[in-house]
Amino acid sequence: MCGIVAYISNKESVSIDEFNNARDTLSHRGPDGVGSDFFEYNKIALGHRRLSIIDLSETGRQPMTNEDGSIWITFNGEIYNYQSIKQSLQKLGHSFKSNSDTEILIHGYEEYGPKILDRLKGMFAFVLYDKQKNKIFAARDRFGIKPLYMHQDETRIVFGSELKAIVNFSWFKKDVNPSALRDFFTYAYIPNPKSIWKSVRKIRPAEYVIIDINNLNCSFNTYWSLPESKNLKIDFNSALEESNRLLNTAVSEHLVSDVSVGLFLSGGLDSGTICKEMALQKYLINSFSIGFKDWEKSEHAQAQSIATTFGANHTTNLIESIDGEVFDVLSFYYDEPFAYTSMIPYYEVSKLAAKQNKVAMVGDGGDEVYGGYRWYYNLENHFKEVKSRKNLTSIKKRILGFNKRDVINYYGNFMPDGIRSNFSLDKIFSHDILKGMDDEDIFWFYEKYLPNDKPSVKSLQYMDFNTFLPEPALTRADRSSMACSLEVRVPFLDHELVEWAWNLNESVYMHKGVKKPLLYYELKKYVDSNVYDMPKRGFSMPFTHIIDFHRFSREIANSKIVTSGIINKEIEINGMSDQMKLSLYVLEKWAIKWL
């Protein structure tokens, strides 16, 4: 895993020192190596910070080029099927100088152009420079596991793995995006393609951009999306067998590495399933978990039980308290406001794992793939409250077929966001910020991905794949782990597994009232019942115990977010929900660090 930065201009040369300083803001993403290459009188530059995982030798150095120096790349990620792609390219006459997965992108582009993306299995973000065509080709993986930001102004385009690499340039204007602020208080994160800065956008998951360097014209394209679900009703045992096969393949491919691969282990089905698959493949497992002392929802005991069952070398950090200053630390690594408290336990377990491993498997994506979120299971009960049982079918059709706002309001009940009765723009933001907001509906991100023509669970599942998964879930996974120079891998997001599970009828997700039965019944063969029958708790922590909201309330009038003109100076936070207070608190920590 690595950090990348790229500078493209048809007019302005970049300072070598300034470019390398921007590159080195990403040193936590790649402490093992560093490289920059400059072209066209420093109007084009590619930079790289390396975390060595595959091909640890100097032949894996980046930026990397082909034989004649006509194509260059800076790449972040892992291509799990790189060996098979390499063999195919060799048969077509391509010669390789390294054992790195990066090099197959260069030769794959030579052979297939942007269509190489269709052949990749992995997580990635890269910027490729084609000198002969005078074009840039940049792309991000299907689910947005790896980040990529893009700044554009009249004379230049800059890419970075994180915002800090772009913000570091002296010419960068720190113009806050008012609509992104509004989105932050709605969703607790800033949804793609927006960023906190007006001039920077996120490259979306499964998106690539072609840039004509002559005029800086950009063509944005989507190369993959969830296909129309076939809604297959198949025999449950057949589904279980195929699920096991696909998971076995995905875990096997995600174990490809020249360094050892560890595992984040909670007490749940997802990470427990990965642990089981690693053990069945005779892999020596280092597993890691954290717990919170005297907290009834802590899962460390269940994690230890799973580790013991599968013979893992398990390490637990039992935390008594967390210093609130962790928000100061994470405000640097997250770059923009992010108010999901799960970023803290993710950071703590990443610190723990990084002491022994450079790579760790995680169970993220299991709920999206296997329909495991509680909002899917509570849907029926929600409709029962709306109407009597005899009218359930017609009500379900009405709400999920024609009234998106009702569905979004239902969904919002389970999200730590601002879709609440006390959410009022004019009570939060200053007049100047309000003036800069467009009239876009605050629910735009959910509405964009809520289809009208899917069965009930499929509707929410589709929305989660496109909203909850790439933004809070995978953003948290990337930033909290890379803050510790740790690569996390997400085998549940093997796209072949995802597409297969997506094509199943939703009844397979809820077999005989059991949540995630395709995982449950398989893990039940090995693990004690106190684990697999445990209520789902998610990656959470008792966050109200580490933030002194009373003190924050007293100090809000003199806070950075008020004095800088973002937040209404008359704001009163007493009576707000804890989530809204947390959003203000996180925004203040971000403003102190970045404004």
C-alpha cells in the first residue's frame, strides 16, 4: 500500500522541492521507499511513497516505467490476480523486469488501454502518464477501497491519495465548500464526488478519467456498477456451497503477499469467517482485537474464543479509557470532517496490528454482500407500525416503489447523521456559509442511489453499496489503518463474490430468520454458540465517555469554527443530540488543523 501524488500542467512548471514536500506528507502511507520523476520541464510530475508488500526489491520502485520510457505510473493498491494477467501478457510478447503487480498495469494499458480495468481484481488508485499520446489515465477500484482526490484549476491538475498532498502546495486556495459542510451535518461524512474544498473532487468508485494534457480537458467514465440483480431463488444448500467456494478463492487471493498477512478479529460472523478460511488454508494467523474495559458491548472475549478455535496467535488490547486528543491526531489523517466514532477503535486496532504485521485482513463488506445490516431485518417491523399486517404488501410497494423520502427517513433512523428533527441549517451555519450553499436537497446522496424497481432489501442493499460502504466504511478502513502504515485487505469485496451474492433473491439473506445464514451455518460447524448467536454490535465504542461536551459547549463561542465564520456565532448546542455535538466537535478539530 502506498501514497501517490501527480502534477499535470500545460503551462506551469512545478517546484521540485515543493512537489517532493507534498509527496512526503504521505510518508505514513509509504515509509519504505520514495520516488519522484519529472517530465516536460517539470510540467508533469509523478510521486510515490512506498509500503513494500509485493516484490520488496528495488525493481518494485515507483514511479515505474516500461522499456522505452513512454509510459509511467504511480500506483497505490494491490492487484490480486496480477500473476495470471502477467502470464497472458507474456504470451502476447510483453517483457517484465520486476515481480511487482504494478508492472502489469503498464503492459496491460499498452495492450488493452482503459479496458485493462475490466480484468483487474483488487483495490487500487493510480495515475498513468502516456507520453506518446500526451494523456493522463487515472482510476480508482470498483468499490472505492483506495482513495484518490483531484484538484483542477485553470492551469493545473493535481492528484493525491489524501487531501493533504494537494493542500500542501503554496498556490492552493483553502476555499471551503459550503454544500460539503451541509452534507457533513447530514451524513456525518462528505459524500463523493465532493470534498471539503471547492476545487477538489473525489474520483468516484469504479471511475476513471482521461486527461488531454494539451488543453487539460477531462473525460470521466464509469467502468463498473452493480448489474441488474437476477433475483435468483436457488436451493439454500447450493447457495451455501457456492458461497464457501467463492470465499475460499477470495481469501486465498488476498493472501498473496511477500510479507505476512494478519487479521482484525472481532466477535462477529464476518471476521470469524475470514479467520476460518485462513485456518482451512493452513495459514499461520496473527489476529488482533481491542476491547473496552467494563463495557457490556465489548467483543474481545468472543474474538479470543474464535482465535483459540482456529489456532490464531491472538493479541488483545483492553482499553480502559481513550484520551480525547485522539481526535486531534485523526483530524490530520482524515483531512476532512468525519464524525463516525468507529474511526477510533479502527485506529487503535491498526496500531496494535502494525507492531507485528504490515498487512491485515478485515471483515468490512460482509454486511453489504450478505444483507446483514439491522435496517434490513427491521424493515418488516417498521411496516407493521405503519399499517396493519393485512395491508403490509401494498404499503411496502407504496413506500419502496414510489415514496423515496419515506424510505430515506426510515434508513436515516439507523445512521449517525443529521436527518433529525433538530437539524436546522440556519441555526448551525453563518450567514456567509448559508449564502454559498446551492439549493440541492440534503438527501441527494441517498436519493441518487435508491432505486424504484428493487425488492425491499435489495433497495437498501443497493444504496449501502453506493453510499455507506465507500464513504464512512471504507474511508474509515483506509485512513485509520494507513495512519499506522498498515495495509488492510477486504476479501468480502472480491467483485466476483459481490456479483454472485447480489444476484440472489433476498430470501437467501434471511433463511429461517437467521441473519447472514450463508456465513452463520458454516461458522456454526466450528465455533462455540456464544459467538455465532451473539447480537450484532458493529465496530463501536462508548464515545460519550471521551468527549467533554459540557466544556465544549462553554467554549463554542470562541471556537475556530465560529471565529472563522463557518458556524453561527449564536449557536446553542445544549439540547442537541450527541451526534450533532460530535459533528461540531470534529469540525472544530478539523478547522484547527487545516484552516
